[in-house]
Amino acid sequence: MKKELDDVYNIISRVMVKLKYFIDLPENPYLDFQKKEKLKDIYNTLIKLKNSTNITKLRQIGELALSKV
């Protein structure tokens, strides 16, 4: 259980790094304001989820976020 929880946290951390990179890009022709706001919302949700210990929910949301990024 501990190893699985650590794996999920690692996935969430990798997704957060990627999201932060795209959010911090100054000018990107592919990301308009609306898309950046959605990325920020996902990023903020992931920050909240990192404090959660519900492994099933973490796994589902982490995999969903990774597939969207």
C-alpha cells in the first residue's frame, strides 16, 4: 500500500512539473488564456490531492490528469 501510494504521488508530481512548465511559458501560440486557466485549475486541484491519502481516488485522478497533459 505504501509503495502504491508513493507511485501515485510520483505521477502527480511529474504531472505538476509539466503543468507548471506550460503555465509559466510567457508566449505560446497553442495556449490561449482560457487553456492556461484550465491548466491552473488542474494544477491547483493536484496540489490539494497531494494531501489526500485515498489511494483509489488519487490513482484515478492522477491517471486522468496525466492523460490530459
